[in-house]
Amino acid sequence: MAHAEARKWLGVAPLFDPRKGKTIIKPLGKGKGYWAGAPSVIYDDEKKAFYLYYRLRRPHPIRGGIVEIAESRDGLKFKKIWQCTRDQLKSPSIERSAIVKLPDGRYRLYISYVDGKDARWRIDMMEADSPREFDPKKRVKIMTAADIGVEAVKDPAVYLIGGIYTMIFSIAVLPKKLTKAQKKKMHSTADVHTTGITLSATGVAMSIDGVDFEYLGEVFSPSDDGWDRYCSRINSVLYLPPLYTAFYDGIPSERENYEEKTGIAVSTDLTDFVRLTTDGPILTSPYASGALRYIDALPLKDTIYYYYEYARKDGSHEVRLNKVRL
């Protein structure tokens, strides 16, 4: 998208053809329920290395059993350097997390998983000198659903913006009224998003130290009657002055949970977003459910590295990469 400014295109994110992506991480098996996905990636210019977090899943009842971090020199060929299982967290499932490098050279992993005690999604954090050294036993709480009055907090994306840690994450929003049956059902599956009782929206929190966060509230909500009326979950943002472009997952009902497609919204401040994809998703897979979700956009020099979860022909999901010139 060279010379976009000459066309008077300002702050417009160049996109990609999902069919031309390269497979980065394959699923553990074939068919629906086998996923490699939920990527989060950084490039460490001191180590000259990419670090990619992703989740490996088998069909129910295994769910999100394994998460890993892999290292790469070119962003394409990765070697596993770290692994965590759901048993280490005493959890039914682990999902999308955020890997971050700190100004002092240390690393953090903001990890989302289902609390084995109350069956609600929560976010914790591990810190270490290297991604190889993240220790689940030393994790600290960052946020629970009860902390902010919702039914789930998960799938964080964390950015250091002007010295302030900004966390964008999924929240499960309660309806105004709940029946006794709904209250009983809500966490029976250990994933409230599968029940149809709540809506999946996006919240934002900020912190000076990246540990004690102030919740700023719900900033991006499902549409009233569109293709994304059940879920509008922002996964990552790309800053192209003067705008942030947000890539979000959307679906119309809980029946398509786990098979979301990608929409786009823009913002100047990460608290007030304008939805651009009102008529339908802008990025999908041509296969199976059409799922294309959990985009993490990584700008590096004159190129954007788009990592994302993508439905394969057999219904499984893989992690893919598309590179686009700015």
C-alpha cells in the first residue's frame, strides 16, 4: 500500500488475502475442535527474534489443554521454547494471552484461563528474564470477573502507550434480568460465552506498572442487529497515525462461538470506536465455518506481520501469517 497518503488515504490499514497466508502452527489433529490459534506475538530487536504465543486445543472435553511460546528469526519458522498445560493452572481451559517485553528487558505473559474454583474466565500474569522461564506457580492476579462486575474477563492484548500499560480484553456482559435457570446454567459449561446468556464485548483498563489496573469500562459493544450482535471482541490494534485500527471478532449468536470472523473498527483514543464493518466481516476463511479470528497485527519496519487463527478444509484451525507492505 505504498504512497497511500498520495491518494489522501490517511490511517488506512492495508489488509491481505487470507488464502495466501502461510501455515505457522498446525493443529494436533484433523476435524472440528482441533485448533492451533489465539496467537500473540512480539519482535525483540535486542534478541533479533520473534516470540509467538499460541494455544493448542483438542475437541471437548479436553478444550484448551496446552499453550506454548515459540521463537523464530524470520517470523515464519518457529521452534517451541516453553509450554504450559491446563493442569498446571488447575483450569478447564486456557485461551488467548498477551506476551510483552518490558522497558527493563524482562518479559511478561498476561494469561487468560478459566478459574477452576468458580468456572469464570480470569487474567493472571507471569514475569521472567526470558520467555523460556515463565513459571505458572509464580503467576499473580491481574483481574477477575468479580473485580469489575462482569461474568468473564479473557483474551487480553497489552500495549505500552506513552509509558502507560493499556489492556484491551473480552468481557461477558450480564443482561439486566436473569432467571434462576439462567443463573444456574451460566457457568455450568465453564465458558459463559457458549450459553447465549451474556454478550461478548470489549473492555479497556490502564496501569502505570502493568499490575494494578484501573478498569475504564466497556468500550466496544455488540451491534444491535448486525452480524456481530452477539460478540464484538477486539483482539489487537494497529496504530497508523492519526488512528488506531482495531481488529475484532464477531458472530451473531452463541451457536457460532469458536468460529468467529474478523471485523474492523477505528479510534483516536482506544475508548471511543467507530465500526467500519457494518454489513459483514471483512476477513474470513474460504473453508469450513469461515472462521478467521484472533488477529494480532505486528508492524515491523515497512511491513505488517498479520498472525491469525484460520479454519482449514477439514474444520480444524491453524495459525497463519500474512505479510503486507506499508
